[in-house]
Amino acid sequence: MRVLAVVPARGGSAGVPLKNLALVGGVPLVTRAVRACLRAELIDQVVVSTDHDGIAATAREAGAMVVERPAELSGATASSESALLHALDALGADPEVVVLVQCTSAFIDPADLSAAVRKVLDGEADSVVSGLPTHEFLWTAGGAGVNHDPAVRPRRQDREPEFRENGAFYVMRTSGLREHGHRFFGAVAVQPVPAQHAIEIDNPEDLELVRALAPFVDAPEPIDVDAVITDFDGVHTDDRAYVDSEGREMVLVSRSDGMGVSLLRRSGVKVLVMSTEQNPVVAARARKLGVPVLQGLADKRTVLRDWLTIEGLDPARVAYVGNDVNDLGPMGEVGWPVATPDAHPRVRAAARVVLTRPGGDGAVRELCDRVVAARPEPPAAASRTRPRLGPVAIGDVRVGDGEPVYVIGEIGINHNGDVELARRLIDVAAEAGCQAVKFQKRTPAICVPEEQKGQIRQTPWGEMTYLEYKERTEFGREEYAQIAEHCRERGLHWFASPWDVPSVEFLEDMDVLVHKVASASVSDHELLRALAATGKPLILSTGMSTLSEIDAAVEILGTDRLIIMHATSTYPLPPEEANLRTITTLKERYGVPVGYSGHERGLQISLAAVTLGAVCVERHITLDRTMWGSDHAASLEPSGLEHLVRDIRIIEQAMGDGVKRVFPGEQAPKARLRRVTV
């Protein structure tokens, strides 16, 4: 062992009782000192010298060895040198360099420690002290200049800096310490430290100051928690509301937050939104994110306690994000209180972490990224073997049991060959809360049967052959490039059902995330082989198909990245042909996620499919069911699509987890109404 760090940490403290266990940024001061030493490249071993059992336990948990300090070396008059020499003797150690590290400095940079050690190891100094560069003019109480002549006031740039000893750390040759009995001997050098690292904690005011600074000084680190609870206003939003002439309220949110929440849920972290407001905007955003929400809360702290108990969560492994004083209660209940950078000063001071992104501008995403960074990577074997009915990743979304229902707005050919109409339908899907829109892609010369190509059709563009009509309504590269860009701007996935092999190649060039097999193509094995060769996730619709036909298709497509859609290809679909229990049949037969592609009028059948376990729902959408075209009549108009997504999110929350429990809202009625007899 070449370099030993010793952290003196006695239990007594005149200024701040049990100061060495005081929390700064949620971490005890002794732990912060130990971590700084362990992270310093040139320090080989860390020992804490203490007379207090609690400090000893905390030090061991942080990764340090512990030397029990005798009472005669633990009083207020005992020197730090006595603790150093005792630790060396107790360990029987004779390192070349010994480092004295003080818990009273909350912000010690491991790089500064190593730089100071290097000066001693390289022979530049025998003793090094940490110091703050300063150009301050010092005065005596009697008005005399200490480090300057009051009659001559040189400019700052004309003076060499002096250094104020800040007490963070001292590095010395062990032989010199033993010889001289104190830390300053031989050639003494200073290791400069920045002002934000130089604060010493001697009294309660100092402690409050470093607690307020900690969220800004500490380097961001992963946040290892099992649940994230957020306030809404000021966290998901910028704490402003927009009210239109009808009194309807809107708020500004960040799209990136949705992806962050998705990553959290994918990694197994529970998410909850809590709000004192009772506002449909809050509920709508929570539905969009696919997370539960508790609204209209007069006492967040009590509700949070109940929720943690119901979910069986350790409060120390929970993060709560707030921005105003009504969040102080719940922040005090968890191990990771988090604040937005523009939060109330009392909230920032109470936070273990202060985010860098404000509410409504990526605050939630920033927290999610730090939580996900602390989650363990799945074992290699698990990534190769997907569990039965395990989710399928489509871009940044996982589709499967236990995940939010993936809602697809099927634009199909309802754009009638008009890219502006397609853009408006994309907007409808985005505003309703869909995750994706789907089109159909054909090469008309291949897909239109020979006997139909020359048939005359009456169209909105005049009389033309059926082939001319299909070519007139087909989008090419330029149109799909516009569609892709608009979907990106609106935060939607887009893909299509290719009806022939050249269309597969076209969509691959457009770099779609997933391919859809239309019900009409289940038996087109050439097309299926081309789709399987892409390696992309595949969605297989099963309308007008027998189980044996589906068996053959699944054999070609494989099941690794396959989602099957139960469908009945009747337009519009009568209820008696919906046969929704087939969802269970398909799940059991193929062991893959199963969704529902509906062609009915209304919402009831699609919502029933969700309760039966459909993991995604696809519905045709239109601006107006009376528009010209074959699919408009069986499509949902904007309000219908909005209601569908809203009700799906409500059903997801209502389904629960099947564990019978007493919920927070039942506590008061239980206390008032429950009669217990023996």
C-alpha cells in the first residue's frame, strides 16, 4: 500500500450535533468523504477513524475500513494528527503517503486529491494543503492592513493570488508526519480547489448553505429507485396555462418526456402522477403517457404514504419530483426528493437532486434517463430468448402484455391520393393520442388483376380506368418523405402494408420501423418471405384466414418479432362476426402478442378487445365518413378516435393488477362504515 487516506469522524461536534452523519444531497458527510477517496485514482485504501457506532456502520457501508478511536483521542481538543498516527499504528501500516480527509468539506473532487498526492509522490512537496485562491484584502479589528498597505491598493490583476486553507484535505509523507508529529513540514505546497468546493461546515448555517448548493455542485449520477412520482404543474408543464375563449385549458409539455416515461416503464420502474388540481388536462396527459394519476389531493403526503404501502415500496428507493411548497411533504417521505431548477427556493433546498431542465422542457425526461442509467442491463441470455408473449419493440415502444395498448390510426387509402389530406389525418391521430399511423403501399401494375385494369370507374377526378385510378391515388417517394417528416414532427411512428415485393423494397428504402401484413396477403408466401428477410418487427392481420393458413404464414415469418392481429374482414363489421374470443385462441396457439384490427362502426367492440387482452388496436380513420372512397364508411372520425384512445387508457388503469387491496379512497368510508363483530 503506497497511499492511505484517513477520515477522522468522531461522534461529538460542538457546532452541529452528529455533524459527520448529516445529510447533504441525501448522502451523509462521512459517506461523501469516503466516496471522494475511493474515486481518487492514486489512493489505495480508505479508513475512517471514529468513536461512534453509527458513523462506523455508515463508513463500512460506503466501502471504508474502520478504526475504533479511543476516548482519550476523541475529545474536542484531540488533534487530527493524533487520529492519523493512531490509525497508522492500529493498522500496522507504513504507507509512503498518508492523506487526511475532513468530512467538514462536502465537495471534494477526487481529481484534486490525486493531484495533491502526485505532488508528494513526485517529490515536489513533503506536505500539501488544499486551499482556495483569493485576492482578498484582510484587515485587523483595529483597522490595520494584514496582507496589504492601505495606502497602496494594487489592482487584482497586478497581485499574485494567496491561498486560504479550507481544511478539505492534507497530504503528507508518512515518515515526516511521524518525525514531526504534525502535518506541515519540509517543503509545503498548496493544491488549489475551486470556490464551490471550498466551503467548510462549522455551524448549522454552513450546513444549510452546502445543502442548498449540493444539487448544483454534485456531478449528476444515476438515480437508483424503484418508483418515480411526479407533481404535474411545473414538472410536466412550465407551470403556465393557456385558456381559450371557451374557457378550455391547455398546457405546454415536452414530447421527450413521453419517451422517458416509456423507458422507465420498460425497465420495471413504477410511475405515478400526483396533483392537487382536479383537471381533465392532467388526466389526458397521464392517459397519453400510460401512467396512473391521483388528482384533487388535499394532502399529498398522506396519499403518498398509502400508495407506497399498497405497492410494497421502500420509501428510500422512491423519487418524488416537485416544484412548489405543497411538494415539501411528499419530498420528505422519499429517499430521492427531486426539484426542477426553477422550483421554489425551499423546494430546491430540500432536494437531493435539482434537475437542469425546467418543467415542460424535458425535466421528466432528464430524471427518467438518470433512473434508467441505474437499472441493470438484462443478462445476455435473456436478450436472446424472449419469454412467451413477451413484448415486441417497435422503435422506442414495446408492444405486448403489460405495456400500454399501441393504438394505430389506419389511414390506408383514405388520403385519396392527396398528401395534404394525409397530413391532416396524421394530425388527427396525433391529437387523439395514437402512437402510429399506417398506410397501404402497392405497385398497381402488379396488384391490380388483369381483368380489372381496363374497367372504367367514375372518380372525383373524372372517368378513368381502374388501373389509372389506383395509380392516381398511390403515393411515391416524395409524398412518403413528407409523410415521414410530418410524423416525426408529431411524434408518431408510421408504416404501411406492402402488397407486393417491390413495395417491400420501397418501404425498406424509406426505413420504416415495422411492416404490416394485410389480411389479403396472408397466403402470399413470396411476399411473406420478403418481409421476413427484412428482420423488422412484423404485424400480421388474420382476417378471412383459417388457422391452417395462419400456421403457414407464421412458419415463414417466425415468432421472434411477430404481433398477430385478430380481424374480421367485413366492412363494416357486424357484432355477431367480431368473434373476440379468438384473441385468446391466437395467444395460446402462437405464443405472441395479439392485437385487434377493427372495421366496425362505433367503439364498443374495440374496447371489449382491450379488456380481452388486445395489446394493440388498429382502426381506420377519416375526416368525414361520407367522403368518396371504399374505406371511409367503416372509419372513425376525429372525435370517435379521440374517445377510443381516451377510453382505452381508462380501461388500462381500471384493469389493475388483480391483487385485492384496500385503496386510499376507501380508507375514509371504511373507517366510517365498517362494522366489526366477533
